[in-house]
Amino acid sequence: MIPKTVLSVFSGLIVGAGLLASLCSAQSRVAARPLRLVPEPKEVQLHEGASFRVGSRTVILVDREHQSEDRIAAETLAEEIAVQAGLNLSIVGANQAPRREAKAIVLARLEDRGLREFLESKGIKIDDSIGDQGYVLYADKSHLIVAAHTGQGVFYGVQTLRQLLRPEDKSLVCPAVAIRDWPSMPWRGMQDDVSRGPIPTMEFMKKQIRILASYKINLFGLYMEHVFDFASQPLMAPKEAALTPEEIKTLVEYAKKFHVTVLPEQQAFGHLHHMLKYEIYSDVAERPHGHVLTPTKEQSYDIIKSFYAELVPLFPGPFLHIGADETSELGRGQTVDRVKEVGVGRVYLEHLQKVSQILEPYHKQLMFWGDIAVKYPQLLGILPKDVIAVPWEYDAKPSFDSIIKPYRDAQANIDNFKDAYDWTFYRNNDSSFRDALNSLDQAHEALAKLGIREDTDDLFWADPFTAEGAKLMQRLSPAARDIRLGAEHTLEALYRNRSKARVNSDTLGDMEVAAWRFDTLGMKIQFTEEINKFYWDAFQNQTDEDRVGGDLEEITAINARLEDLRDSTTRVREMYRKAWLQEDRPYWLDNVLVRYDNLAREFQAKIVAVRQARRQYYATKALAPPEELGFYLEP
């Protein structure tokens, strides 16, 4: 089974990069590159004249009629100004949007006729293209205005303004600029898989929503298999960590304030092993204790009804994702006869049709993963016309240009995005963190040259003292130096520049864990070869006691290679533990930490074995054969 979100250091355990890389940037008709904005507005006009200066006497004016709706927008702006300049601005309600008020940042509606005329007099076109999510932003020496038709538009305009403000002489300045902006797509989303171990804390999910909203992302998908605390299926979720109805209500309401819709994705076909592993569900499992809910039993649909009866009312958004991917067990269990009769494609699609009928009373637009249905185009007419099939790829590929290019050509400029990364995510004026990420990516590039583009996480756990593991380390050897240099350059950059991150600095810890993990991997590759070399040299020169002693000291001593591998592993373990608990509930953490413990024990056991071999040598003048100790790489 392929997870939709892989929480692996090697595949990108970097929150800042992971969130920003999902954004859909809109290319400006007038180059906005010097402004470093993400996503790039549709239209940007820089004009001559002095900048608007935000000082201690500046206030944030909000249309009193919309003061409640625009409060969050105003507060995010006030927080930005406080973080960047230490200024605590007041948020003030106004009966109408003033055009001539000095030292005021105005958040207003375009329905204000006087405001609209003022903006049009400045050459800003007000038309239907702005829509419900668009906005206009105007700044000169005396005016700083964000205006839109809706609160959502005002909020998005404020997020652009936050990126425009730059520190200068203990205050902030906004360049003289006119911006018109609206989204290319009405829905812009990100999915978080919360069912593969880490279940986020409420505080971390709220933080995700705030960050997503600040880049105009308005859909937050929660991928769920067994993590919701269903009253109707009380064994399904881990009680100590499950998402409760009360938590979902709180999260949905919180997201709404930031104009983010929470999208539930609850599997109703495959990926249900954590339910079906229990014996009470044996009658509805396609195969005993398997992964797929059989469509042959009416009881299966009773369970599905119970799922959504509890879940759907908690999510007022227009969409519902029912999963339905990777149902490879179909035709291999209870459906074997039905599949022989009509084929697996029809059995699969008839199930989706029945689930769709069950969900009709909720009036949601259904989404499902398209990996199975796409194989049976001649049968797709079985499905309702308004369901949304979501395509996805199973494996890593050298390039995804073919599916990204149409969107990139219409919306994004990757060079502008990279140039803007440090400022828009960390409020850092140089490229320190972009460069650190590029250095970290050096490990992936080095592995890709060896044909390794996936399953890189497995490399970290590989035992180098088996015949198979030794061959793997030998294969990876050409990449080891680049892996370590990239990781160590990243760490140097992070430690030297951490203070430059004025916002989102906590994400740098994830980058640090990733870099140390890569460095430990590179060390393991290098040290495996060196340990083998020293032991084989000792074995082939057993008559030279000094040489044998020196070789074995290189392998294990107070400061030697096996000790380094053990120490690095336990150190990364502790970093990983702390990083996990900053974001996730304790549930499942021990299942990851035990892998670090096992790897450290392997190194410790090898220390003991080599020291025993050394004692044996001094007693008998004979060393154990290298293969007996797991040293298979003869120089």
C-alpha cells in the first residue's frame, strides 16, 4: 500500500518546503519579482513615489459593518507588524472607508462607492474578474488600502500585504504599488495523511491551517482510515489518540475563521485493515483480517452508513472524499464468484455507485481516488456524473513534468518562487534557507545518479553487517561523500542563520533532523567500507600484532567507527522523538523509536563482537574469519 503522504525524512520532512511547494502561484502581467510574493498576484504595478510608512501612530481601520468578519484579517496583519517591527497597532472600526486619513491601513469593501471611485482614479480597474476571492491593494505615501467584495477577499489581500511590508529604520514600509489579484482556481488544497502513525495535535493542525491560509490555500484535507472515534465502531480507532467529534468541530470552526474548508476523507472500501483485523469484523472482510470491506454483505453497507452518519454532519463543506483506492483483494476472497461472473471492474464500480446512493441525502459532491476506475473506462458510466475522480501516481519518477507543466505554464514561475522562498516563509532577506534546502537536496541527487529515487528511508535502517546489507553499502559508496557534504553544509547554514528566521522558525528543527539523518546514513556507508577494510587487513596480517591491534582500534575504541555509528543513531533518535512530540500525539511514536533502538543495538552488538575477537586474538594469535563477524567486503 502506498501512503498519500510519506512522513519520511528522506522524502521531505520539511514543513516549510512541503507547504510552500504545494502553492499555485499566479504569474504577474507586470513583473513582480523584486517584491518576492507567493503566490504571485495576477497584476502588479509599481509606481514612483514614496512608500507608505507604518509607524507607532498607524492604526488598522476596519469597516464597522464587517468588523466581525474581517477581525482575523486585521489581527494577522497586526501580528505581522508586531513580529517584524515591535509595533502594536490598534484595530479600529470605521463607519466608512476614509480615503484621506494619514497613517491608516484601510480594510474595506469595494461596494463603498467613494472608495471605488478613489481606486479607479488611481488607475485600478474594478470589475467582475476580481470575484469573491479577489482583492485590490493600493499603496502610496499617504494611503494603504486593501479592498474586496467579500471578507475572504480582504483576508487574501492582507496576506499579500503582510509579505509586502519590509523593515526600515524601526518601522515598516510598503512600496508604492497597485495590485489586482484573484485565484486561477476556486479550490486550492493540501492533504494531510493522519492515518499512518503520526496523529497531529490540535495545536499543530491549527498551525497548519494558519500557514495554509496565509498562502491563500482554502482546502485542508484530512485523510482518515481508522483515526476518527466512531461511537458506532468503538474498536476501530485508538482511544488514546483518536480525533473526537468535539475536536473536529473545533477544528472546522477554527478553519472557517481563516477561510479554509476542512475536507474529510474517510475510506469506505480499502485501507480498512485497522478495523478488519478485529475478529468481530471477520464477516465483512473480503479476506480474513485483510484490508478491503467486502461488497457482498449488506452488513458492510450498514457500517458505511454508520461511518458517514457520524462524520458528515461535522464537516459543512461541499465535498466528501470516500477514498476507494488500492482494493487489490477484490476477487480473491468473498467476491471471487461475483468477479468471475461480471469482472472486477464492475464489482468495484457498483460498490462506488451504492456508496454514492447512500450518501445522496447529505448533498455532498463525492471524490474518490481514480487509480482503480481508470482501468475500466468502458464502465465509468455506472458512476454518477458529478463525482470527482482524483488521479495520483504510485511511484517516484525522474520527472512529473507531463502532469505539472499545464498548470506551471498557466500559473507558476519556479525561479520566482525560489527567489521569494526565504522572505515569504521566514521573513528573511537573503537566501540562507533556500540554499540550505538546496544543499540538503544534494543527497537525493547523489542517490538518483545511482538509480535510487524511492525507498530511500529503507537505506537508513539497513543492517550493513549482512551479506545483502554490505552489498547495498558498496553500491551506495559513490554517493556517500556528497550525501554527507550536503547534510553538513545544511547544518552549518542552519546553525549560523537560525536567528534570521523571524517567523516559522520552528520548521528549521525538521530540516535539522533531516540533515543529521542524512549525515548518519552517509557515515554508515563510508564506515562500513572502512571497518571491513581494517578487519580484513588485520585478518590478512595476523602475524603482525601491532598492525592487528591498530586495525581493531580503528573499528572499536573510545573514539572509533562503531561507536560513532551507535552514537549518531541514538542522537538522531532523540532529535526525532522531540520533533514528533512537537507536532503529534504520543501514539505510535514507540513503533518508530524501536527501529532506532534496534539499529543502535546492532552497532553495540558489533562492538562487543569485535572486542571479543580482539581478546581471542591476544590469547590465541588467531582472528575469527571476517564473514563470521559480518564483514563481507574484502578489499
